[in-house]
Amino acid sequence: MKRFRLGFFKYIRVVAIICGIWTIWLVLLGSQQAFGYLLNQWQVALTMVFGSMIAGGTSIGGGAVAFPVFTKLLQISPHDAKVFSLAIQAVGMSAATLVIWSTGIRVEERVIRWGSLGGSLGIVLGLRCFAPWLPPDAVKMVFTILLSSFAITLVALNRRHSLRHLTIPIWGTQQRGLIFLMGLMGGIMSGLVGNGIDIVLFSVMVLLFRISEKVATPTSVILMAINALIGLILQVFVFHDFSVQVQSYWFAAIPVVVVGAPLGVMICSLLRRETIAHILISLIAIELTTSLLLIPLRPTVIYTSLITFILFSTLNYWMYRTQTYAIPFQKPIYTWKET
């Protein structure tokens, strides 16, 4: 009975968070204008039903669904799709973060602190220094190849049945520096394509530190929420790159993602870590397929993709082969295996 009451109040808190955000949306816009955005941009809202669930329940972000639909079916420019991605994740991932914290889902807080520190600098560099001159199609394919190289390594890792940690068992200057640098890299990627810090640090947590996917996934969701909020603030107040059209997409999708992202989090918390890994691998396969079909494979795209694949495959293989964190450490509380 006590367990039932705890579970009941957990879901009540989730509903309260969603209703609170809906109320703010309605009050700030007014009911007529709010529902006007929802009706006029119903294609965007429908796309984000699936995108937000993927964003909340996995580490690859809703861009796996949203970007190809936006750029090819809805004829939205890649630039606007990127700006929208950051803006909507600032809402959806923040809602998912509130659910994670309010329901006590376990995360690696040290990765959040140091990864966000690097990501804050990285997203500034991505938006200011790299985005203006890097070709959008090449950048998008680079991100897809990054995902694909990780998926290949994840398949190999999950062929072995091994203990997984709930937290990084060795924590010192070297680990802080690595998390900061990976956060920096992920922040730059977020500034270029609208998401990236989540999958970059998820890869490090799972492949190198052998953290369970059930812990790494909500950790990556919080990382992306913080990074997206910083990106939204920069786009609106610093770079003034939040057009009226993108705002209309954003207002239409807000009531959808505040349901979808928390729902993805809750579903993920109920799944086995092997199931999460299999879902992630399947989504990355879809991402790769759609990118190959939709992005013109001109020489620049092909060469950058090959270089990216070699670099990240080498990095992922090194993390996969590193055994420093692959065995139980000290007390059993640091390791965990599902039955």
C-alpha cells in the first residue's frame, strides 16, 4: 500500500508540472491566440508528438524525427529547424528535467555539473564561430555519422553481459577534465544542429565509464535541457535570431512537448537497460537511413563524413576497449545489474 501511494503521488506531480506549463502558455498568449498557433501549425505540433517522446526517452534528441520532417516534408529551412530545435528542447527537456527530479529518477550529478560547464562554452562557440560558415548539410551528416559510429560500438558492448555502474566509480581531475571537454564538444554540436551534448556525453558515460543506460539517459536529458536553455537565451537576446515564423512553430509545439518529453522519461524509467539500448540503436538506424536519402551526397559531405566516421569510431573503440571502469569497485553500491 505504501508503495502504491508513493507511485500515485509521483504521477500526480508529473500531471501538476504539465498543467502548470499549460497554464503559463495559455495565460501569456491568451486562449484564442494560443489555440490559433496550435491549429495553424498543426503539422509541427504533430511531428513533435513523436519527437518529444524520443527526446525525453533517449539520448539522441527529437531531431531524429523533427529534422527530416521539417526540412523535406514541411519545407522549413535547416537554419530555422536548428533554431526551433534548441527553443523547443528548452521547454520539453526542462519539463522532463522537472519530472526526473520530482520523481527521484537516478542521474549522475557530477556529469551534469561539469558537462554543462563545458557545454555552456561550447554552444556559444557553435552559434557564434562555427555555424555561420560551416555547410548545414555537411554538419547534419557529421552528426548522423557520430551517432552511427556510437551505435556500432554500443551493439558490441551489449553483446557482453557485464555489471554496470550507477555512478562513475573513480572521480578526480582527469575525469572532470574529460567530462568538461566532451561537454564542450557536445555544446558546439548543439550550436550547429540543435542537439548533440546529450549523445556525446551519453556515449562517454556508457562506453567508457560503463554507466547503466537507465542512469545515463535521464542524465543526458538534463544536460540537453540546460544546453538548450542557454542556446535559446543566446538566440533571443544576443544573436537576435528567433524569427516570427520560428516563434509560431515554438508556440504551437509547447503544449505537445510538455506532455511528450515527460512521458518519454517515465517510459524509459520502466524499461530494462537492454531495451533502451535496442531502441536507441533502432532510432540511430532510422536517422542514418533518412539522412542518406534526404541529404545530397556531394563530395564535401562524403569526405567530411568519412573523416568523422574514422575519428569517432577510433574514439569509441578506445572507450570500448578501456577496462579501467569495467569491473566492480570497492562497495557493491557502485555497481548494478538488472535481473
